[in-house]
Amino acid sequence: MKIIEKVEAIKQQELTATENLEQMYSIIEEKNNDINAFVELDLQRAQKVAENIDNRIKNNEDTGKLAGLVIGIKCNINVEDLIVSAASPTLKEYIGSYNATVINRIIEEDGVIVGLTNMDEFAAGSSTETSMYGPTNNPSAPGHIPGGSSGGSAAAIAAGMCDIALGSDTGGSIRNPASHCGVMGFKPTYGMVSRQGLLDLSMSLDQIGPFANDTTGIALMLDVITGYDPYDTTTIKKETSPFIDDTKTTSLENTTVGIVKEFMDVTDDKINNVVNKSIDQLSDLGADIKELTFEDINLGLPTYYLINYVEFFSATRKYDGRKYGERIEEVCGPEVARRIEIGSYISQKEFSGKYYKKALQARSLIRNDFNDLLSNVDVIAGPTVPKLPHKIGEEIDTMDMYAYDILTVLANITGIPASSMKSGLVDDIPVGLQLQAKPEEDHKILSTMSALENN
Ligand code: GLN
């Protein structure tokens, strides 16, 4: 049953919100010990919410767009009364004192938030192995990393523990775990979704977005969380048509899809073979396929990490041990420590404009060149991640870890929307198809995903 059909079934009282919660919760109880997708659960509160929805439906009262759906939230998004630790010992006792804007919107639309999901410490990673709660297992490729940093949210969806989950994506943290776990993940255009209440990794790159097993789940959540928010001045003021309408797309006539040679060049051949089949499918659905080249590909990672280090360093200055618990430098893991140290160094050198200014120049260059590429096509299709996920605990050096992000960071640097959906399997491990489009053309991505799903 698709997510939109489940919402209907709940409204028609064929399934109650309480039953849906019970079903999902029993899967959590059965599998979470092994998967470690959820790090905190709040069954009592969820039960109350579900009962309230059921009562209102019985009394013929109106209910919201997400009525009765079970939702998981990445543990770097503020939810009142839950421990919002960003998986860091720094914040291990920090209890959310307010709801992020996205959380308030989910509650208004009757989503049933069941708990918080695992992630890399402060979202700085691609494997969910740096969490203070321990690693998350990949339900679709047991023993392998689920990807990161929103690995808990992707794994929760892959394991059937919730209907929709939220993650955050700074350099790929929604799309990368969606790819490795074989689910759908969507990073909206920068500014489409309020970041108010998100603990930032790198504020000019961060964006919140949904995971689900089908496009209707993605669409319903986007319809709820997108839109202007007076508490986040970077949000875009613009009304768009409902995303749920895009999910009916069946044909791609009049759609031009770009394929970028350099994206395939950096990717494992086995992954390319699978992704090429999805591209053939796009062509069978009527899309016009166009070959493109993007020569700045090797600028992406250095530009991304430089900006990330500097912005993260600045964001962490509030964790000085006075207001939120422990001083970050004293308790954080090695990756977070590295970013703080290098970020501090780069910031000190800033008066000479040695690094950060260059990164900002590279960012403009990448943005201009990427916009040129997109000006000829509706969407760009290609692999999400260039290599398969490693085994949990396998030693992998920092540069190899960063290399997972080469195809995903570009969308954050440029602010464009991007998604990942399952393309197929390589050695029994899911691999994702990434779709990218012009800023504010999120609808085109969802339509393309839907056309693939509906055929
Ligand atoms: N893996 C990237 C990093 O470590 C992306 C993280 C993210 O998107 N939050 O910064």
C-alpha cells in the first residue's frame, strides 16, 4: 500500500492510526536492537496523538495531511522534551525546549512522531559510525554501513519502522543513505524548507528533507514542510502547486534529461551499469537524453569541505560547556575535532583571504557552470554515490570517507534540489539514481521519480 493510500485508509476507518502505530512499533521492537535506527522512542506520546486522531475521524472532524502516519526524526532537529543530541556526547543531556518549525508543521498536520533517529555526530560523516549511540546497520545490506549522516532515518524506512522520516543534507546526508539503503530521499532547494530548530553543521549548505519508500510519502511530507518561515530568513516566499500532484506522472514526453560524463567517470563500473538501465528507462518513458560535460567536478569536494569546516567551527562556539552541557572539544569524536581544528585555523588565516575567500570564489564558479549545464535540460540523472558502502567497522581513511560525497556535494554548493531513488542492486547492495534540477524546480525531480515508479 502506498503512503497516500494508507492516509486514505485511516480517514475511511479501514485502518486506525492506533493500529498503524502498533504495527510499526512492533517492527521497531523486533528489529531495532539489530538495526539501531531509532535512538529514542516516545511511545506514550505517540499513542495519545494517534488516539486523538482516531477520535476526530470517528466524529467526522477534519484531520491533517499526515493523519496517522508514523514519523521518525533525525536527532539533530529540535523536538520538545526529547534528547536532541545530534549523536554527540556534547549534547547527551540536552532536552529539546521547543519544536523546530518542521516539527510544528508535522504536528499540525497530524503526523505521529514516534522518536528520533541515529546519525553521525553533528551530521559530519557518511557512514553513521561516529554516533555516540553506536553504528546503524543497513537493513538492505546487513553488516554494511547504511550511509550517512542520516543513516538512522534511511534505515528506519528500509526496515519498515516508520512511514516517513526526516533527515538533513549538507553534502549528501539524505541522498547518500537513501542510496545505500534502497529508499527514496529528497533534498529540497536551499530555502524551500525552514532550518529553524535544526542544529547546524554548515548553515549555507544545510537543508531538511524527507525519506520514504514511495513518492507519495515524499510528496506529502514536502507539502507539509516547505514554505516561507518568518523564523528563517533564508526561506523562499513562493506558493507552489501541491507536490502530491506530481506523483501521478506516467510519461516523460517533453522532458530533457542530462547525463554528465564526468559523474560516470568517477563511479564504479558496476554501479554505472545499473544506473544506465534507469537512464534507458527514462528514455523509454519519452525523455530526450542529452550528454553533458562538467569539468569542475574535482573542485567540488575541496570547496565543500573548506566551507563546511569554517561554518561548523563557528556554529560550535556556543558549545562551550556553559549552556548546553560539555565543552565540545573535550568530549567529541575525532572527525568533529578535525573540523573544529581546521575550521579554527582557516578562520584565523582569513585576514589574508588565503583559503575561505578562495572557497567562496570556487563556489561561485561551480554555481555558474552548473547553472549553465542545467539551462539545457530539465533534470540531470546519474549515480548518487560512486562506490558501494563498506562493512561496518572497516578501517577507512578520511579521504576515502570524503570521496563518498563527490557526486552529492554539488547540489549543496549550488543550492539546487536533488534526490535519490533505488536504481537497482550491485552484489545484492542497493545503488541509487540521483536526479538534480534547477533551483525551485523540485517538482520536476518528483515528477521524474514518479514516472519511473509508476511504470
Ligand atoms: N558526508 C558529508 C560530510 O561529512 C555530508 C554530511 C551531511 O550532508 N550532513 O560533511
